[in-house]
Amino acid sequence: MTTTVTLLHPGSMGAPVGARVRRAGARVLYVPAGRGPASIERAREAGLEAAESLEAALAVSDLVLSICPPHAAENVAHEVLGHAFRGIYMDANAISPERTLRIAAACHQRGIVMVDGSIIGAPPGGNGSPRLYLSGDAEAADRVASLFKGTEVLARPLDAGVGAASALKMSFASFQKSARALAAVSHALATSHGVGAELALEAESVTSKILAEVDQLPSVAARAWRWAPEMEEIATTLRSTGLPPDLAEASATVMRHWTADKDRFDLPLEDVLAHLHGHDDLKG
């Protein structure tokens, strides 16, 4: 029996993901009403089937795949819950575990099983092979994973409850997105002072994979007592150039959590990470 899926948002990630589900053998519906020309064109290129309305799509669907902008995730979920859908609701949006749990609770009240999903990587197609992490009800997660069997989307169920997949996405994206923004600020600062080419040259010599090098974190904590003031100097430089100092100031604030770890290069990693917890105002 063919599985029918409603894809809620045929965006730049949703449409290619939906295309893989369709190619794997499922029927994939979308609702063109209210969508812009670009979304509709993406859906057509992906081979998705247009439905007359969300109500009509949900009436024949076994699963819902929600892949939409983070700020819309909760409203989109409640829109679905306003209909008589009783299948599996998979939220694969970049949202906090807290928001995910609220959506899961709303689903539970209506007898709907929710799977927490997070997509890491570029959209499928070309060189893109994103990982789709799934947590929550194991049987439902396995069913969602089966939709992607043999496709470029690598579905990976986690032995964990709702919120775990979202937490993984937040953990990865907190580095990836911030790093891109930091790179932009760094290049803007260098360009403002006429040393853009030299910064680009230095950048070519960087071969480290910072997120993967967890063994270096004790060294970071041990040096944070002098790195925090350096970040303050960077913030001053940025501010005087008319650039946002926020990331540098935030880095200094984070580093102050390790003030007591001065020169403790042998500090266990679990202690390095534990010392970041707490919400005291360490700024200033």
C-alpha cells in the first residue's frame, strides 16, 4: 500500500526532500494555495502533487512532513491540528527542544504521534546528502526513516525522546551559523583597514576543524583569562570601525566562565563543558 505524505512547505529544503520521498515510492502532496510562484515551481520540479486544500491533503495522508522557516513551525503545526488528521506528524524544523516539546504536547492531546526531526547538511541533489536525525516514538521514527530508504537523505533514528533531534540541530547550527557571521565581520574589519587580501591569505593557512577538535577545548579554557580581554579589544576595534561588536563581546562573556581555570591545561573535558553552565551575568 502506497504511503501518502503531505509536505507543508515546498521551500529550498522541503521541495528536494519531498522529491526524494516521492522517488522512494510515496505519494507526496502539497497545497499551492497561499504559496508564492517560486514555491509552486519548486514543487512542480520536484514532482509533487497539488491538493485542493490542506484539509483535502490531510484527509488522505498517513504522514505530515513539516519543513518550514523556524518562526512558523508552531503556527503551522496548530493549523494541521485544526483538522481531522490522525497520522504521524514529523517536525523537521530548526527549532529549540522547548518549542518541539510544546508541539509534541499539542499533537498528543489530539491523538497524533509526533516525530522530532532535524536536517543537517545541504539539500539533497548534486553533492548534497543531508542527515535527517529522528527522535521520539521509535516505531514512528522508523516509519519516517523508511520513506528515505535508498535516497541521498540519510535518515538516522536516535534512541532518545522528543527534543533530542532538535537539540542536535541547535548544537550544530549554533557553531555553523555563528561561524559564518563571524567570518563576515572579520573580513569586513580587515577590508575597512586595507588588509583584506592579507586576511584572505592567512585564512588559506587554516586547516583545523574547530568543531571536531574537542581535545583542544581544555587549552581554550586555560587561556580564556587572557583571551577574554583580547576579545574586548576586538570589540573596541569593531565599534570604532562602525561594525557590530556583539559577537566579540559575547565571546568575552563566554570566556569569563573559565576565569578560574587559568593555566589548567589538564582540565578534564567534562569540567570544561560543565563550567559553561549557569546564567550569572559575567559581562563587564
